[in-house]
Amino acid sequence: MCRNRAKICRVTGRKIFYVKQKSYRAFTLIELLVVIAVISVLAGILLPSLCKLRDHARQIISTNNQRQIIAAVTLFASDNDENYPESVATIGDITTYWNWQEPMILTGYRARSPRMYRSMSGYLRQYIDDADIMYCPNAPQKYKYLQETWDAGDAWDNPETAPVEDPLSGTYCFYWNYTGYLENRNRLFNGPGDSAAGRGQSRLLVSDYFGYDHYRSPNCYSSCEKFAAASITEGTLLSSAYWSRGKNNNYPEMPQISLRAGYTDGHVESYSSTDTLTMRVIWKPETGEPYPYGIGPGSFFLPLKAAF
């Protein structure tokens, strides 16, 4: 506590008070360095936790996305004699020749017949407004025209390409009314065609993308989910970006990834990348022959529960 001291002015005879000034002491350089070091240590402790929380939040969003996709195709089925939408993952038409495409297709090159849509939104737009639901939040970059593509439906034409109807490949895999070749089982994979998912049909509707040797990333494992040492395979005007990593001496084995898949009964569950079946895309539908190794969309890894 400061005390005032008084003196008598010889001229006026009045008391003059002097107030003792407070002294202020600045931080030394060492003290500042100690504070900075403490803050750095705290940041190093907290940042990994914050990153884990962010990743967990994205996993929750992805799970919710897949649930909403399942709900949409279920509502479509209830309005269409319990039949799911046709797959849009084809190219060509039934009058000439057609073959399957990768199951990530959101909008195809053309419809297989005049009675079919080439876009998924042609079937589901009245049940899903927000195109982000159709896109994995863990993918490295969102496709620039995702919402515009969804809104345009069959009329989609990317403004950066020639004036033709363009396709779009996304980051989830869609398996209703889809047919592939199960390499491990030496037989066909048949996605569910209706809500009953009867004999010979899988109950798998949607999953994260996880595959190998895609033509955009040859000899690489690829996924919409980030994994160790993965880099970005950039998106194109017709496709979305994803994560990929080559198979080499440093990483000879399949990467460890936690993935999600949704089924006809409405539930979405996690599965490991190592607990999977290998599916290849069919090149010749009349025989079920898949694309040869080294070309095409490569292999896709489905959860073991996808088998029927």
C-alpha cells in the first residue's frame, strides 16, 4: 500500500503531498522463453486430441450420410413396388453394347435404356436435396460442381468441358442393382434389387470406396478414407479426388483402414480393410468376364458381410 508524505511549503505555508510511485518490473528474456516453451508443450499435447476429435466427427458425418442414403433408397422402394433404383454405373445402351463401370458413379455417360436415368439424382433427388450426403467427408477434396451435378440430373454438362452430357464418379460405392465379379469366390456379386434382397442377392447397399489398381492410380491402394503415407490422387473434371498409396518395399501389405458400409436393414457398421472380399468390375456382362488386370477401374474391396 502506498503512503503519502507531506511537506510544508515555505512560501505558502500549505502542505504538499508526495505520492510514492509504483514500480513495474518487465519480463526477462528467459521468462518469456519459458512461457513460450510451456505453451508449445501444451499445444503439442492438445493438437493430437483435437485431430482425433475432428476425425471422429467426420466418421459420425459419414455414418449419418450412409444412413440417409439407405433411407432414401428405401423410400424409393416403398414408392416403386419395393424395387430399388436401377444402377447408373454402366456405359453403352441395351440396343448396341454396354458394360459395367466402377460402383462410385453418380452420373453415367448415358442411360442403358430410354426408361432408365443416367443420373442417380434422377431417381433420388426428391428424397435427397443436399448432394453432400452422397460424398464421403474424409475425401481430400470435394468435387467442385457436386451440388450442380446433383441438381441437373440427366442434363448435367460440366461447364469446363465440351458441350456434351458428362459423367461423374464420386467417393462412396453404391451397390443396389449392381453386378460384379467376386474374385475370392469365383462367382458373381449381385447387389440387392428390392427391399426383400432375396436368395442370391447381397444386402450391401453402400460403402466407403476402397480399392486397388484404379486406372487413375495404377498399382496403388486407394480410398476415400485417409490412411498411413497416403497422398492425394487429384480429382478431374469428371471424377472426385481420393487418397492413394503405392504397394512398395516400405508398405508391401494392404493398408489398415477403418471403413463403413450400410445394409438393407438400415444399419451402418464399421469394418476393417483386411476383412474384405475382392470384387472386380465386369467388362463383358454377357459372360461376367471382368476387366483385365492393369486397365479399367481395378479391384474393389467389399466387407465380408457383402457375401450371401
